[in-house]
Amino acid sequence: MANRDNHYEAAFEEYLRRRQVPYIAVDEAKRAKLSGDSLESLDFVVSTAERRWLVDVKGRLFPSGAEQKQYWKNWSPREDLLALASWERLFGKGFAALFVFAYHVVGDRAPVTPERLFTFRDRVYAFIGIPLEKYAPRARRISPKWDTVAMSVSGFRKHARPVDEFFASPQPIDASVEDVTDHDHVATDIG
């Protein structure tokens, strides 16, 4: 099962439920072994009519930083890129790896339009996806000490998209759910 203590993953799972997108949450407590080596778990397997997505959720604040002036943070441990590539090879044709950046919107701007924002447990989220095949070749090392990588903001904005474009579900989010609140207080500035 997904880590329910991780509010980013819990919000994303609730997003999938409300959209009625078929998925399997992966039990992250047990790492897989591949040729004797431990393999970082993915978070979800999401099924659409066109493709099966192997999803790794990355929780980030939007904006972030000491004074919350940094937008579009998209860093990842390099190990996660390697693990997703391994999962993609293991699952084979019809499966593709997808990073989902679950942005907890804490400012007055958001990375998606207001109707795409998602409220869960009194927090507002925006879910942005980018396939591993677009992310990996454009990612550059940002910290040798922590072995992390990231894309440039312009490259990320060019290749990443709201997750509903990947999951193309005709089911609207159920507006009767108690967690859904008015998003008028979040002004969108994605230009």
C-alpha cells in the first residue's frame, strides 16, 4: 500500500479514487530484489486505455525555498531514475515510467488552472506528470553529495503536463466530497 503518512502520496491516491482511474498502490515497506540488489519501489501502477503507468510520486512545495520564491522544483534522487528505468524494463511493452510531481500549493500562484487544483485534508495540490523518457535525458546533477538531479525550469515546463492529460478519465471529480473546497483564493500564473 502507499505510505499513508506521506500526505503527497495520500492526496494523489485520493485524486485517482475520485477520478475513478484504475490503480494499484505499491507496498513500499518491502523493497524488491533484482539480481541480489535492492530496487527502489515505485508508488503506483495506474491503468488507462492507452497505457499502464509506473508512477513515482515526488512531493514538493509550490513555491518552495526559505522565502517561498522558487517555483517548479523538480529534483529527484538519481537512484529513482535508475529504479524507474529498471521497472519499465521489467514490466515491458505497454508500460511506461512517469514521475508525478505532487505540488502542495502554499502561495498565491499554482502550476495548473484553478479547475485542475485538488483539495485534500485542507491542503491544495497540483499534480504534474512527466514521463521518464522526457525527464532522464534532460536531468542534470544538482548535488553530488546527495546524488540528486533536476531539469531546468524551462525544460520541465515544456515537457511536463497536468496528470489528467496522462490519465484521460472521463469521470469528473466528485464535488460532493467533504474535502473539496473553493479554490478562488489560489490565483493561477503559469505563463
